[in-house]
Amino acid sequence: RQFVEAAGPNAAKILDTRKTTPGLRKFEKAAVSAGGGTNHRFGLYDGVLVKDNHLLARNGIARMGGVIERVRKEHPGLKIEVEADNLDQVRALLEVPGVDVILLDNMRGTEMREAVAIGKGKVKFEASGGVNLRNIRQIAATGVDYVSIGALTHSARAIDFSLELTHVAA
């Protein structure tokens, strides 16, 4: 709930990630939802997320276009999200048919605002990387549609509780 409240009245949805404690994903994601956040993906089957390593392996965004088109054709309902580290990559991704979301990875606020300005209405934008309670409001105010925060699940504080019996019936 802290991140949702700290984001303020902006329209950006607060998303969790798949970075969860082994065996506890269902519970951690339920906690995010109960706190007003939105679940991003439960598993790899929920959508395609093309990261920087995938782009490097395919020699860049231009060579990725055919793959994205093929995935879109074979799985029309599957969300396709592609990571961008800079505005040149954002511009290139806006030319690739089939991209639903551009993940703005570790970008400064001014870059995020510009990315949103040039791509508004064409795709959705997700901010990720380095998000904390001190900067969430500024990030959410850039106009992005989503802000994903791994710390919602991988860094949640454990609660210290115990059960102490005071009487045992014979």
C-alpha cells in the first residue's frame, strides 16, 4: 500500500514483478493486490517480455520485428512488451508493429516524459528500475501507464509473529 499511496493521484498503475520468494508467489501477489497494486505477470506464459539481452542476441530492434510479428500472429491475445534503455530505442520500437508496451528501463524522468510524449496513444509505457518510495511520485507523474517495482515482493519485510500457549487442557 505504501507505494500506491506514495505514487499520488497519478494514473500510473503500480505493478509487481515475477521476482518473488520461491513457493510464495501466489501469496505475495495477493498481498500486492490487497495493497492496491496490480499483478503484472504470474509466469512467462502471461506475456512476452523482450529484454536487452534478447535484442542483443537478435542484433537489435529491427531484426526483432519479424519475431514480434510472428508471435503476434500465432498468439494474438498475448501482450508483447519490449525494453528500451534510451529514446532512440523508443523511436525504433514505435515503428515495430505488434508492440503493446515499451518498458522504460532506468531512464531519467525527462527521458520518460519525452518517450511518453512521442508515443502516447500508440503503445503503453512502463517505468522500471531504481523505483523507491522517495522517487515513485515523480516517476508516476511522467505520464507512464505503469510503474513496476520488484521490491514489492522481493524485499518485503517479514512480520515477526509467534504462537504462545498459556494453557493446555488435559
